[in-house]
Amino acid sequence: MIPLSRARPLSINAFAAAFLAAAVIAFLDGLWDIPAQQAMLSANVPDFVWSRDAVIVLLSARLSIALIPIAMVWLGAVNFARWMVAVLALGKLINVPEAVRLFANGERIDPAWIASITLGVLAVTMLFTPASNRWFARREEINPAVFE
């Protein structure tokens, strides 16, 4: 773990803030309309009974899971985490062409979804700036002693 007293580059702080904001927006958006979440999840995973509680648990789990790469990057400068976040962001971007098609047809796109995707892409971008590259490279300089 990197000491909390060690300064983080602005790009790492921006990553953490943007990624956390994207996760919180998605979480709150899901909580805002639980019946719609139930319907969507029931359509996508019909073998499971999506109760109100199950939807809340899933949304909470997604939020908690989003905290893991933030901790890995901000507290540990774990290089794997930035690649994991990049791959996950690519997975989210798969839905963008469908959203553009819907928008072109005059349908409404969820502003929370747009904000979450935008913040996620911004977060990934922040992980690959020169300052972030130095942050991850400097991790190897830290000599983690088991007992100090």
C-alpha cells in the first residue's frame, strides 16, 4: 500500500473522482426506478426472480465492486487495475451505437447513463496520462517491507 501521505498526481485523483461519480450515478439511477430495473433484469435474466430486494442487492454490489479498482489504483498503484478498468469501459461502450441509433430515431436516452459512460471514459483517459504512467512506474521503486 502506498502511504496516504504520499501525494497522488492530479490525474490519479481525477480518475478516482470520475470513476466513483460514474458508479454512484449508476447506483442512484437504478434506485430511482426499481420497477424499471426489475423489468430490465427480468428480461435479461429470466431464470431469476428479481424482487425489489434482489435489485437493491445487485445495485449495491455493483457500487461496491467499482470501489475495488479505485482502491487498487489510488492506494496501490496496481498496473493491472488500470487495464481492467479500460477493458470494462470498452464493454460499456458497446452500448453506445445502440444509444446513438435510438437518439437518431427520436427516442429519449437516459441522462444518467450518458453521464456515467462519459465519466467512465474520462476516468480511463486519466489512467493513461504521462503523470499516471509515472505514478504506476514509481510503484516498483517502493520497497514493501513485511515488518517495519
